[in-house]
Amino acid sequence: MSTAPVPVPSENFPAPPPAFELASPSVSLAGVNQSLLNFVEYLGLWHRLTFNKPLVITSGKDAIHSASSLHGVGRAVDVRTKDLDPAEQQLFLALLAFAAPGNMVAVFDERALGGEAHIHLEYHGS
């Protein structure tokens, strides 16, 4: 005979940590598309559960980017990769390859372009 599980009061659990962090105070997510922010929030939860560290946003609608960049219109964010080892980076990219297209997010691996290595995410939904 099995017994029913005993519920544990929620006050016994600390609030979960944030799903992502901003790399610096100059990073702004104000004006970033809400669907992209929702995707990043879920991505950050997966990142924290998998790697036990926060997803770090290095750019939103803040820095100077090329004229064709979607950062300026709030449809792009950059996420850090230097805090992950090479195997973790590959796992992270594999998850993005699986999850991003169904959420209208394009993924650009910009780790080899110079500057701070990062992954660029663009929202292409309506």
C-alpha cells in the first residue's frame, strides 16, 4: 500500500533565481519584442537548469549596430558563450537549433567574428 505524497509548503522553497542576467548596466531590453523576450526567458531557464549558471544577455536595444541590424528595432538580442566550455557551447547551440525555428527566432553563431564571442538571436514573427 502506497501513501499519498505530502505537499510541502511553498514557503520552504526559495524563489528561483532569475533566468537571465544583463552583462552590464548599459544593456537595455526596453523596447525589445515581447515574443523574443519570452523565448529568452525560457531559454534562460533551460540554460540555468542545464549549466547551473545564468544566461547572460550582452546586447539588446542598446548598443550601436550595423544599419541592417534588428537590434535597433527591438527584434534582436545577443547572448554570451564564453562562460561555457566547448562541449556546453555545442549543447547550447543544439538546443537553439531545435527550439528557435518553431518560435520564429533565427540564430547566428558569431563566436568567430572578433570581439566578444556571442550568439545573436533575431525574432522574425509578426
